[in-house]
Amino acid sequence: MIPVCEPVLNGREMKYVTECLETNWISSAGKYISLFEEKFSKYCGMPFGVACTNCTTALHMSMVALGIGPGDEVIIPDFTLIVSANTVIQTGARPVLVDVDPKTWCIDAKLIEAKISPRTKAIMVVHMYGHPCDMETIMEIARRHNLFVIEDCAQAHGAEVNGRKAGSFGDVSCFSFYGNKILTTGEGGMVLCRDEKLAERLQLLRNQGFQEPRFVHEVVAYNYRMTNVQAAIGVAQTEMVEEKIAVKRWIGQTYNELLAKTPDLTLPYEEPWAKNVYWMYGVLVNEGFGLTKDELMIKLKQKGVDTRSFFCPMSQQPVFINGNDPSYPDVSVSSPVSQDLWNRGLYLPSGLGLTKAHMQEVAVKLLECHV
């Protein structure tokens, strides 16, 4: 079986983790936490980084730190992982759904302004499958309406907009270092920001609100701390980030070449202003292929090729359709692109350990499935 994704630990991970074990710095203190924050934020072009347990907690505490709460609305894409909606709901605010662009699969900047209301506090963008959002247009909209911008960069380490890194535009940007991400710490996340006071607030929120005198608390906070062991892996991964991005780009471009003549597939797109890092190489199964997306996934698995479906839109989630919580999003919205991506989209093996022979095998087996 060619897996969808596997982590590649081919740097100094063992050396740094061994140091943590030998010195007993294995918990939420130690030199690698601040070193990881420093190295990764510098790579992304942001002055401050606050490491945490995962991207979900990064998004949640970012919104709390920005003062988003009950009565507020946060605009999010309909086509996204449910984390986007969940974290808004966890603050007491309400997600407002916007359809995505049919080419980039990211939130459609042209549709955002119509969804802004007096309650809107922020726009949460999700850089989808490695392609960045149209951040210059979105930032201009946010400035005119005095809105925060939250970048979900879980899938887009190293992606760029006109030469500028994704994660360097918004008021905060949130990253995942889960096992299938371009940089991984197994589990882990980070918030980047450019405001020192906001960074201090985030540090307070991730650590139960501990400050002097200890055990006297002025805020309700959380245990969202990353361990030194995870951060040690993150430092080693960050040291090789350019090589990893280059491999991801090579994988995407190789698939593009191999699948260019495969009938009835829509391949991923790259805007002229964008650098797509192809976190996952996604395709759309067109009607003429002869199989539905689900049928194709079954056939490929039988042939030893693992795949994953695209995300189910928020407007199609049973929890929101069947629930009556006022903080749940309005699922009566029209999101034809998001629905189409769910119906037709899947991604192919995309891990950093792929060889050209693997991709050639995937391409051959895809063509064998064409009816």
C-alpha cells in the first residue's frame, strides 16, 4: 500500500530528542521551546511565536486573546475542516460561512464582503491543501471594515503570496505540526503574531494564566503547552524546511506531468501570484471518468493506493444541520463550489518520502480505473 502520507524525520531529530532525555528536560520547559518559536517565526517573517499543543488550540486561544466571544461573528470558509467552526463556537461566537474559489479551493475573497455584519469581528482564512488564499485582497477588506484576520496555515508551511510567506499577513497565524504536515512534531501547533502584547497574552493563556505571585490568577486560561521533546523535533524539522518545501513542490509538479493526459480529472491549480506547496495533491473526479469519487477511492485501495476524501463542507455537517445552538452556523447558505469539492474531490499519496516510481505507479493505477 502506498500511504497517503508518512512523516519523514531525516534531520537532527534523534540528536535533539536524545539531549532532552539525557538532561531530563522532557516537559513544558526547556531550551528547545523558545528555540523552535524563534526559528519558525523567523522563517515565516513574523517576530513572535507561541508554541502550543496543536492548531486547534492555537486557533482557540488566538480568538480568545483577540477578545472574540459571545455575540461576535467570525467569517470562515464553508469548505474546511470542522476545526474552523468548532474553535469559533468554543469562544461563544458564531461562524459565518462563505463559499470557496473554484480554482484555488480557498475562501472566495469576492464573496466575503456580503457576509460582513455589525457583529463581524474577524475573518478566518484557511490556506487549502497548500495553496494560499488571496491575502492581499482579504487584508484590504479587513482594513476597511476594521476586522481581525486569522490565518489558518495548518496545511501551508512555506506557501507564498507574491513572495511573502503565508502566515505573515494576518493579526495572528496558526500552524499545525501533526504527523502528516510538512513540518511535524507528532502533535503540536504554534501561533505567530507581530504584536508583543498579544504574544504575552497568548503565553499567559497557554499556561493556565500563571504569573507572579504563582497560584494567584487574573485570567481564565488553559493548558495548551508544547513539550520540550516536541519542540526539539520541531527545531530539527525547521532546519530542513526549505528542502521539505522543495520536495513537496517536486511532488506536485511531477504529478501534474504524470496526470496531465489522464482523462476526466481536474488537477490542482496555482495562481500566478501564489506558491502552492501541495501539502496534499488533490484531484477532482469529473463526470466522464466513469466512476464516482467514492468508487474510485475503493478501486485504488484494492490496487494498493491509499487516498482520502476532500473535506465535507460545514453546511453539510449533521451536527449543525440537526442542532439548534444559536452559535452554530447558518447551514441554509448556498455553497455550490464547496458542495462540488466534497462530491468530487480526493487526494492522492503526497508524503515527503514518495519516489517518482511511487507516483508513476499511482498514475498508472488511476488510468486503469478510468472507464
